[in-house]
Amino acid sequence: MNEQHHDQSPPPQRMRVSLFVTCLADLFRPSVAFASIKLLEQAGCEVMVPLQQTCCGQPAYNSGDYEATVPLAQQVIALLETADYVVVPSGSCAGMICHHYPKLLQGEWRDRALKLAAKTFELTVFLKDIARIEPQRNNPPSTLSVTYHDSCAGLREMSIKEQPRQLLRELCGIEINELEQSEVCCGFGGTFCAKMPEISGKMVNDKLDHALATGAKILAGGDLGCLLNIAGRAQRLGQEIEVRHIAELLSGDMDTSPIGEGR
Amino acid sequence: MEQHSDTFLDNASEALKNTGQAERRDKIALFASQIRTAAIDSFEGFDDLRHHVKKIRQHSLDNLDYYLSQFEKEAVHNGNQVHFARDSEEFNSLVLDICQQHDARRIAKGKSIVTEETGLNSFLQSAGLNVMETDLGEYIIQQAGETPSHIVSPALHKSANEIRELFQQKHDLGHRELQKTSDLVAEARNVLREHFLQAEVGVIGANALIAENGYSMLVTNEGNGDLCANLPKVLIICTTIDRVLPRAEDATAMSRLLARSATGQPHSCYTSFYSGPRREGEIDGPLETHFVLLDNERSNILSSDYREILECIRCGACLNHCPIYTSVGGHAYGSAYSGPIGSVLTPLLTSLEQSHLLPNACTSCGRCAEVCPANIPLPDLLRDLRHEEGIKKLSAPRWRYGLKLHSWLARHPSIYQTLTATSIRILHRLGRKRGGFSRLPFTSGWTSQRDFPAPQENTFMQLYKAKMKQNNER
């Protein structure tokens, strides 16, 4: 489904991109959205931010409240469907739009959901495979030791695996210091982490242990839900590992405090 | 089925406290996933085969009445007796009747998760029969008075040391110490061999029923199924109605998926086909054979939105790859079926009221669906069960109303953005110094395990709108 426009190298005209910020970036970490805009512009895109956006509806949907999700999904579709491309700095929100809206909706709305799905991309996939951002050197310095958490929805629904690694190599000169069992869930799972805290706590602890075992200074990832979870656990245990969104690293933004660190 | 799924959270909490067991579970999970990956990587046609088998399973279930009738006709033609049981009670009674018709006192039993579902052992025992499990794992947990913690490896939760202690307690060992693992296996084998020879009735399960010839197929790694089937005078094969496949080659195609997914083997050590009782001139085999086929809600599942769950081939891969199963172990689920398959099946076989926590034991990470050889969309089915949970108002009201409120706000962008702008500013001011909160109202689940990271100073929408305004004024 996400194969279109592959033959544009480089794209002949500026690609017009609508950014779906995601509610977690909007509320907790605007720096992720600003970094995304910077990267998209570096890739030669014209970026718009539809102002009426809120949330893609995952909390209600994953809890099984389909009735509450349908109108929200329709609202997102109506807001974004006029865009040439929609880019989302989160694998799970992109997965929600690309895979779950078409499952949830029926009839005309399903067709509209499928059309939107065909032009919606997660940020690193868009930068690498669609906009084909030119290798260039942003900060941070390539000597940084970085490990990477593959968020489940990004990995399994949106096939995000190599793109963030390639981008870190091409834009920052960074080779990922891989953590063990990188494809196992960190225990976030939306409301799961609050409904079943003890199990979630065990899972995030394992993830943090694996990240710390790499000796990396920074843990990066593409989904703020996972990152808030891991950062919060590190904070609780007083472990010093910086947790940052991949967009921040790629754009060279090292001035913003890592997630969960005061200033 | 005796069930304790309503206390899943307490069971899980208990399981997590035993850190030694939790560590063992982590190691086993890693090993199980590595051997599966190795087996599938070295077998090129896995994906094609899984699509092929999926089509066959769908076709069989679409025409279940036809293939069941065909199976029954062929099996009877081969000299078997075929019985259908609507529920666990009927099932257990049918098996007991057969045993009593033959004045049987001793039963040798192969592994059958279906009989765990119906509680057959305790039913037969309370009628005075001596039931001996002969699969090593099942034998161990029977000696320990426990239930299976895994649908393929029932004694997965037991370490070699625990098994040694168990045998020291239960067996008359004299001076033998059973130091090596092979000593333990030999000890069980000796005890079981005697029982195989004495049992009047053998009870085994089936991985598939084959409609075209009326045979059943069983895969095992110990060969105990064949001894149960061939040494006693009477054989009873217990399974469920959804196991039927049209042709023998369909069953073998399925078994190629099964062994790789379950234990990383290209084939199980034993793949056996049972045709019926001993025929004239044959020197061994049972004199009488029965099939007892359980429905227990499966007909209802077939006509529901959850029918894909009947395509499960019981390999256990979803358990081995579920981070929740591997964190808390199988007993926490309080059901014969644990892990993702159990979290779907248990509410459907019993009631959502008793087991609505199980579909919530899921982060939607999708690993189960990724490894499922039957391509069952387990996360979708679990979410659909959560949908039903909401409709039946079984979930906690604070969650139901909280999420409704969130959705309502998200549908009203100007209210949402005003409200979030203010709240985020306050949260930032309170948390900026430390970077987060160790406690915060309404977040006790979150903060019991981790800090709540403080947000940046303003929402993106606020900052972005201010920037737009600035640009316009310029």
C-alpha cells in the first residue's frame, strides 16, 4: 500500500506534506513536532500543520470502545484527506490511520480511510523511502553511543526497521548500538500500563536492563508512548540514560532536555 | 473447566514475586523464540505453507458438518465407535461409561488439553478409577497436583531440581539420587512402563481428524501416545469437533507447521495415524476403539465473529512469544488455555464475566499474530473481546467514562486545545525542576512503577499558533 511515488528521485517539485503531530508530541514534547518539520523541510517538503487536530483515537480503540472511536476517526480523515501526503512521527498513530481506520469503518468512510492510508507515512519511512532525504550532516556528533527501541506497532504494522538506522547513519554518522531482544514490547501498551501495572513494570524493567547493558548514552525510539514509559522507569530507578525521540536526534536537536529530565 | 481467571491480577502478582521462576521463564522464552526462528529460517516455504493450511482450515470449518459426517462414516466403517459430546459433562460421562463397560480400573492417558478443559481426570478419579498421565510433563504435574502451565509443555514451570524433589517425595527411590536429568527421565519411564502394561483403557488426544479415511493423527515426542493406543484393550481418542480436516495430506501439511512453530523441530519424533481396532490376523492393537468429540461452545464460536480462533493448531508459539505470558507464566491465566490463545478461547468457552481480565492482558504488540502459523489475528480478537467487555459494562467505570471523556474532548478541538494548554503549563511548572512526578492524581497505575515525565513548557499547538501569528504580523 505504501509503495507509491517510489520512482521520484529526487522529487521534481516540492512535496506538500501535512504533519499529524500526535497527541503525545503535542502535549508532552513539542520538540518532536518541530524536529519533524525541520527534517521534512530539509528533505525539500512544504509542511503544513492542520490546526484542528487532536488525537488519532488509539486510547478508546485499543480499549475496545469502537463507538467512541468512529467519529474521531472520521474527524481525522476529514481533516487530513485533502493533503498530498500525511506524515506522522509515531509508528502506532500511523498504524492506527493506515490499518485500523479501514478495519473500523464501513462503506464510504472505509473508502476514504483507505485513500488516506495510501498517502500516510511514519516520519522515518517517509524521509528515507518517499522523500529520499539527501545524506547530510546534522549534529549530534557521531561519537554518541545510541541504542534503539523498535516500537511494536511501527515494527509490525508499518515495517519500520532499517529506516531509522539508515537515517541515523546518513544524517548523524551514528551506528546503533543494538540492544538485546529489541523486538520485544516495552510494556507500554496504552492503557495496559496503567491497568496491569505490575506486569508492565516487569516488562519495562527488562527493556531498560537491556538498554543499559549496551552502555549507550542515549536510547532513541519512534513512539513517544514507549519512550515516556522507558524514561519514567529510568527516572524512578535513577538510571542515567537519555531517552529521546528519533526525530530530535536526526534534526540535531541536543539542546532540549531528554524526556523526564529537569533543567 | 475449573477456572480462576477472575483473579488474574493477583495470580500474576504472585507469579512475579517468585523472581527465580520469573528468570527461568525469561530464559525459556528466549530459547523458544530462538529455536522457532532457526527452524523457520531454514525452511523456505513456511509462509506459503501457512497460507495453504489456513485455506484448508477455513474450508474445513466452512463445511464442518459435511466433513464431520464424512469422518464419522469412515471411522465407523473402520470399526470405530464415534460419540459426540455437547459439553464437558456429557464428554466426561461418555468416557466413564466406556471405561465402566469394560470394568476398567486403570487408565493410561496421553497428553490431551481437551481433557484438561473438561476436567476428565478428576471426574474419572472420583468414580474410583486410577488415571495415570504418561506424557512426561503431564506425569510430573499430576504427581505435583498441579495444572498445565503451557498447552504444549505442561510442566514448563518446573525446574529439574523441583522434579527431583517431587520424585524423591512420591517415588520409592531407595538410595538412588537421580542426579542427572536423564536419571529423572529414566525414573519416570520405569514407573510408566508398568502402568502401560496394566491399564485396561488408553486415552489419547488427536491433532487432526481426517475425513477421507476416518483416521486420527497424533504427534508426540515421547511415543507415549502409541503405547497408550496399542497396549490397553480399549482405546478412547478425545478431541474437539473443530479438528477435522478433509484429507490425510492436509493433516501432514499442518504437522509441518506445527512442529516448527512449537518446538523448532522439522517433525515431531512420532507422527501416528490411528485407523481403528485390531483387525483379524493382526497381532497387536486395541480390541475396541472410540472417538469422543467435544463441542463445548465450538458450534457457537463457529457462527460468531471469533470463528478464526478455531483455526488454531495448538502449537503454543503465541504463548512463547507473548511478553505477558512469559512474564507471569501460564498458571496466572487460571485456565487450561493460557497466553494469547487462552485469552481469546477462555472467555468464549466459559463466560466473559468470569474472564474479562484476560483479553486485557495484551499490549497489542502483535508478536503473537506474527508467529501464529494459522495466521490468526489474535490482537484483533482480543480487542473485539474488550469491545464486548465495554458493552457488557464489565470494565471499571473510571476507565469506561475516562476514555469516553477523552474521546469527547478530542472531538472538540478548541475545547481540547484550551484545556490541554492550561493543564500542560501547570504540569510543566510543577514538574520542571525534577523532570517528573513520582505521584500524580489519576495516574496511580502508571506511577506505581515509573515516574511520570514532566511535559515541556507549552503544547505544540499553542507554540505553533503563536509562531503563525508572528509570521503573519511580520
